[in-house]
Amino acid sequence: MLEVSRIRNEKEEVVQGLKKRGWSDEALKILDDVISADDSRKQIQTENDSLLSKRNSLSKEIGKLFQTGQADLANETKKQVDALKDEISRNEKLLHERIETINNYLFKIPNVPNLKVPEGLTEDDNKITKDWNGKLINLGDNALAHWDLAKKYNILDFELGVKITGAGFPVFRNKGARLQRALINFFLDEAINAGYEEIVPPHLVNAKSAMGTGSLPDKEGQMYYIEKDDLYIIPTAEVPVTNILRDEIVKESDFPFKYTAYTPCFRREAGSYGSDVKGLNRVHQFDKIEIVQVQHPDKSHDTLNEMVTYVEGLLTKLELPYRILCLCGGDLTFASALTYDFEVYSAAQKKWLEVSSVSNFETFQTNRLKLRYKDEKGKSQLAHTLNGSALALARIIAALLENNQTEEGILIPEALRRYTGFDILN
């Protein structure tokens, strides 16, 4: 959530940033609405502070008047105090309404893109910052897509998932289940070795937690909601893990906070259709290891680069062709200020598949979370949050199956063999 002070003091920068996201002049009027509502809030607050001061002053006088035998004047003063209390109560109600109005406006405004974010409105405008410089795998015309390999080796059952739950809920079995578990353990061990604290968070969160990371309001209808319990099933471990420090004032010397978590992730993927959703390309439930950092604002963009390098190292160890893209303004998520996507090459489908997003949210999440630190002068400042997929398993498995297929079976990358217990899947 943007800070009102930023909208006031850096309005032109905010306007230009939102235009980079594709916002129209009409949509940008909400910024003036925020300022107007905040002007009203300030006026009411000033008036109320004056009334509170007057009430406190008169309250002190009442005791003195009784002590000096001026009971009539004391009782008259008490009536004035009671009237002030009623007026203060009305103002406090108005103040609450203005704050709610301001927040409702702010919840509709996405993060301002960082200056590094390229212009553009669609994924076609994303900038490739690192392209694959090797030779892309060519398996020939007889190569099988991962959904066909899944049937051939009985490692993944899409039809059974439909029977049990519905489309988009695959069932891993036999060596497919072991490969899934191997990847989870490999990614967790790598994160722990890189200094991340492992967390096993809840898979359900309350509205306050979902609001804190920007998952709510759910503008795209992606979250599963359990109405009876008023809880949300997590779309990513980012949501519960980032909320660990919600409403905290941390020590500046304790930065950075580094967390990793494995969870299943659940997304409705409303409106998804076509070839991009076939097999593991887009599913409603998938496993993912998340890395999250809470960092000092001065160091967050260096940290972002470190996290990008870390994810790059995972893909190198898995021997997968990859490329890195800097997302354009129109393709950024609602809460992100700067995002780098990783894509791996799917040799059988002959297409690039997104497997990770690594993002800096700057103060957007921490303003919602009320996550602060004390600076050298003792003043509270908002921290920065970052996270990344390290990695999302569904498409990683799709690429591993397709790229490593041979006549004898599917070769397992060297880095995974001590986790799978087998060198070839057949």
C-alpha cells in the first residue's frame, strides 16, 4: 500500500509510475481523491485535538471550583465537558470514516514501478536481461510432451486428479512422486545452506494476513476462500511467511531476515484456457519453495540481485536452459516494484515456461503489515520485503521430463541423484 505522504510529496513520480502500468488520466484521479480525503482527515484531527485540549483543561477546573465552593459553576462546567465529549465522539467517528475511505482508495492503487522497470503493457514488452547463450535442445519430431511421458512411465496421472478433485489437480505417483519429493528436499537444502531459516507455515490464512501482502483485495479472483471459517487457502508461502513480522518494530542490526518455506500453492487461475494450461503448464495446485527476505531499504536492491543470482544457480545445477526477463510495467503484479522472471526451455513443447518470479516490493507490503525498524535517530521507518520462487515445481518437472528424455528413459540431473535414489526414470 502506498503511503499518503508519498502520494503528496512525490505525486509526479507516482503518476508516471502508474502510467507505466497503463493507468489512464481518468484512473489517476484517485490520487486527488486520496489527498482530498486526507485533507479532510487532517482538518477533523486538528479540530478534535483542540476539543480534547479544551475538555482536559475544563476537567481540571471542575475539581478546583468544587474546592473553592463554586458548585454551581462547577456543575455548569461539567455540562460543557459532557457536550465536548459528545462532539469529540462524533469527530472520532468521522475520523474513522475518513481513514477507512483513504484506505479503500489506497487498496485500489498498485505499487509504483521502480525506475528500472521497462515500458510496456503486455508480456511481449518484457525485457530479456539474460538470454540462454547455449544451444537449445532439439529432440526431433518424435519427442514426447511431459503429459505423454507421464503416461508412458506411470509417474503422473491427470485423469485420476480429475476423478478425485477436478481439472488442474494432478496426481504424482511412483518415481514421479519421488522426483517431486527429491526436488523439494534439494531446493530446501540449497536455501538453508544459503542462510535462509526454514519455516513450516499454515496453509490457511486470515484476511489480515492476505491483506498484508497484497493478495487481498483479490482483484483477479485467484484465491480459494473458505466462507464458513473466513479463511483463505494460500496462493504461495509468501503470504504466511511475510506475515511473521507483521506489526513488529525490528532492530536495524537484525537485517536481513531470511526465510524459506515449502508449501503446496492453490490458485483458481480464473480465465485461463488454451494450450498454455495443458498438463503441468498451469494447474490449480502445485508445490513451491519460497524464499523471503525483509531488508533495510538501502540494501534491498542489492539483495534482489543476490536472490536472482541464487535462483540462477539452482537452474544451473538442474542443467536446464533458462533466461531472465525484467517485467514491464503492465506485466508487474499489483504489489511489486520490480520483478525478474525466470523461464526454462521446454524442448518437447518448444516454448519457454515461467518457473520463478523474484521481486522487490519496497515498502508496499510493509506499510500494510506495519513492519518497521528504528533508524539511528530512533525514528520508525518502513522496511523492504522481497521474495522469490526457488523454485515452483510443476513446470520444473515438465522441463526436466521433456528435456532429459532418451530411448532408455528420463535422465536425472547429477545434483538430484542423491535425492531421488535413481539415475534414470524408466
